[in-house]
Amino acid sequence: MSITIQKLIQYKQQQRPIVVLTAWDYLIAQLLDDSGVDLILVGDSMAVALGYQNTLPISLSEMIYHAKAVRRGVKQALMVVDLPFMTYQESVAQAMHSAGRVLKETGATAVKLEGGYPEMVDTVARLVRAGIPVMGHVGLTPQSVNQIGLRQQGKTQEARNEILQEAIALEQAGVFSIVLEHIPADLALEITQKINIPTIGIGAGSDCDGQVLVTSDLLGLSEKQPPFAKVYTNLRQTITQAVGEFSQEVREGKF
């Protein structure tokens, strides 16, 4: 049966870990779905796969284009799409328009927004009241790279308290799950124990309700790996070798 938001919440109650990976096209989405991944995120991390230096330049139209391809490959997993930088921060109306386009044009179940500051909490609450499921994201928020960099967040007591309160506020606003990125493991555990919705960790220790990785990192396709990613295979090397062998055979007249 297909994974639903209600099922993810049940998984937390049952202490069944949730598996999340990212996808950017039909083939990868199909493979992930066939492998039994619970949630497939069309993340704005796809920007790097498109040649951008970070997530900031990717547009809503690009996200929608790739999300439509992913949707065609997904049969069982829950599908969530990131709203890219400056497509929801300006106003509630802007966020409503962007999120509405994503759900209507891609067939995704939900959108993901970064940040838990008061204005964003208000935006989330309005989206949820309008019937748009929202996934939250606190800790390291890559869309704020120019402001906070890519370093671990929540290292001081003040920062820990702020992240904890953001997570609680987002739950109260109606998010069905929260990504906890690059924060201390004990803080992630505290948040996981204090809220009733699933936490999905990335560089946040093993005590979250689920884990997410960028698929290109997991497969060894990325040029640079974040410090908390784990490479399970090296497809970059495998592909380079295969292309090299093909090229040699063509040039030698063997193929």
C-alpha cells in the first residue's frame, strides 16, 4: 500500500525507522520506489546536480519540471517537494501560490519549507489550513548559506533552545514531519522525544525517527560530500571506467 502522512506518524509511534532519499528524475525515482523507500524528496539539493554552486539559484519552474518526472516513477512512496529559495519567504500569498503550483502540477503530496522563525511558522499554519501538507526543516538550513554557512547548528545553549522551540512551534502550526539537519545528536534526540510527529535526521545522529541522504551522495556521484554523508558505492568511478572502456573500444574499432 502507498505510504501516507498518517502512516508516517504511525511509524513514529511504532518506533519503525523511516527511510528518506532524494530524487531528480524518473529513473532514480523508480529505483528508489522499487527499493521500498518510505519518502522521496525532490529536494532543492538537485541544484548541484544541475550545475549550480548551491541551492539558491534553482527556480520553482525547474523544481516542478523535475518533480513531474519523479512523480511518474513513484508508485508507493510519499512524495515531497522543496520550495526553493525566495518562492515562499516574501509573503503568505507567495507561499500559497508556490505550494499550490507544486501540488497541482506535480501530483506531490506535500511541500517542504526551511526555517521555524515566527513569520515562517505563521506561513506554515496558513498553508496547512488551506489543505497543503507541509514538512518543516530546522537546524542547518542550506537556503541560508550566505548567512550561516554550512557549519553545524545548535552548538550553544541559546542556539539549542532556539532550534527546539522552532521545532515545537512548527508542530503546533501543523507540519507533519520535521527535517533536523546538522545539529548535535543529543539535541535531535531531545526534539524527537518532545514532539509527536516524525523527525528526519541528516547529520543529526541516529536517534531521529528517520534518516535522509541526498541520493547522489549515497551513490558516490557528488564531487564533494558533506561531512555527515555516507557513501555506499562509488558510481562516479564506475561510470567513468565504463565510459572509458566504451570509448576505447569505439576508437579501436572493436564496437
